[in-house]
Amino acid sequence: MEKKNIDWSNIGFGYIPTDKRFVSNYKNGAWDEGTLTSDATVTISECAGVLQYAQTCFEGMKAYTTEDGHIVTFRPDLNAARMASSCKRLEMPVFPEDRFVQAIVDTVKANEAYVPPYGSGATLYIRPYMFGSDAVIGVKPANEYQFRVFTTPVGPYFKGGVKPITIRVCDYDRAAPHGTGHIKAGLNYAMSLYAIMDAHRQGYDENMYLDAATRTKVEETGGANFLFVTKDNKVVTPKSNSILPSITRRSLLVVAKDYLGLDVEEREVYFDEVKDFAECGLCGTAAVISPVGKIVDHGKEICFPSGMTEMGPITKKLYETLTGIQMGRIEAPKGWIKVIE
Ligand code: PLP
Ligand code: COI
């Protein structure tokens, strides 16, 4: 199979349509068998649940080319489970988890020519999503839904790749204490758009959201969880019911403990403690681990000792071990890698 003629090393995090996408429709209480299609457009009622009341959720994952030339995905079963939990919270029908994983495999296989080569720095981003597709005008769940999976080759989420970024403490909240912060609902991202554009206008790369109830504890950013490293090399990550349970973060805790022999703590992290950490990073499928060099809290700067030019040393080890596992250079824990055959 010949790869597409794309300048893999210079693509950003954008949408490049690929040849095929998976579509399955839910009607009369059942999902159809689904199909791969070349049609990249969606036609739905003007009154569709997704358009009127934002009834939609999504997932984000990647396919990688390994050192020995296989195409693999990373822990797709966890994305399937998280999407099921998003659907339940939004009164949407679950797309069966085994069928979710199969749809990922089929879509990646059908777009093999777009999976960036090993060592290019790019990956194939996979976007499964679901939305209410039939008309609702009273506030209620739709009766019909569409589940789709498309792929797009991507480079680094933050321009500059692994160069440390600057973030600010945000005055807007991302998620309410008993709201939807723990699921991957489109609505969480719609309401973050003003905050991220405002951050960019002020010269920051991202927002640090605090807990909405007390504004004293670190939550996450608009698209990634936080990891901190203490001065004695302990890896600390915020625990909260209103953040997305990042698969990257959960994996990195295993990497830190079992591969690097580090102590790890998942606990509430008070913003007051942040100044005492040695390193800070954002972790997620898109972000991988993006180092944070500086956090600005209403004019007060926290500059991490790791600085603004390099990843901190522990962050770097975590990054290299995780990407080593994903690219097949380092043996993965059982069940983490799904080879697309
Ligand atoms: N937090 C938010 C709000 C996200 O959108 C994402 C991206 O998926 C993450 C965290 C990271 O999650 P994961 O590592 O599962 O991609
Ligand atoms: C991902 O990391 O997959 C996400 O969905 C985050 C999004 C902000 C791109």
C-alpha cells in the first residue's frame, strides 16, 4: 500500500479528510450494521437534537505506525467504555463497546494510506462521535442517532511540539461539581471556546481551570489533564469528579510506577501547592505530554525550574516511555496495544 503524498513532519493539528469513514444509524431502538462510506458530509433534520440541544459526545484516539511497520491503536477498549458512559449521561443509546472497537479497526484499515510513517512525528487521529439526528423541539432526547468515526492525520496539538507552553489561571469555570465535566460531551467544549479565545488574545496557550465550587483546587485544561512532578520526583495528578478521566493520564501513572519506579499520587491538588512543584505537563491523546513552563495567576507568575526551553527531566522520561510503548519500541503492558491486521 502506497502512502499519500503528505508532508507528514510539517502538518499541524487540523482536519485533512481521508478516504473512508464509518457510519451507523440508530432507529426504532436498534443500531444498523453500519458501513464505511466515502461521503464526508452529514444530512440531518434542521430540528435535530444535536443542533437544538447539543445532544452529542465524542472520543479522541490515535493510530500509530510502530518501529517494525505495524499499525496499532492504544487502549481503544477504554475509549469505548468512556463513550458508553458519556452516552448514558446524555440519554443517548450506547454503541456496543465491541462494535466500537471493530469500527475503529475498520476505519483505520480503510485509511491505511493516511497513517503517518514511523518517525515522522505525525499520527492518525481518530474521532468517534455520536449525535441525536431526528427532530426534537420540546427539551427531550432524540429518538434517532448517528454514530460515526472519521480519521485525520495530525501533528502536534500545540505549535512548537514539545516546547514548554504558558497557561493562565482562568476566571471562567469548565464544569460544575455535579455536571458533565467527567464525560466527553460536545457542550463542555462549546462553553470553553470563549475562554480559550480570550486566553489566546491575552497571549496564553491554554487555561488552567479551577474547581467551580471553591476555586482553590486544580482541575484540568480545556483538552488535557495535569501532571505535576514534585522536587523529590513524585508524580502528582489532580483527582476530581468533574474532570475527564484521561486515558493518557491513567496510562502515565502506570508508566511512572511500573516502568520508572516513581511514587505516584492521585489526589486533590490545591492551587497554592503548584508553586512548589518542579515540573508540570498537560496530558491527553492530542497533547501527548505538553510541558508547561509558566502559569500566570492574575499577573503573578509561577515559573517551573524546568524552564521555557526544555521538557523537565521526569516529564521527558514519561513522554519517551509512553511514546516508546505506543510506537512499539518498549514492551507494552498486556492489553494496551491493539494491532490493526
Ligand atoms: N481532558 C479533556 C477535557 C479532554 O478533552 C481530553 C482529551 O481527550 C483529555 C483530558 C485527555 O484524555 P485522553 O488522555 O483520554 O485523551
Ligand atoms: C483529545 O485529546 O483527543 C481530545 O479530544 C482533546 C481535544 C481538545 C482535541
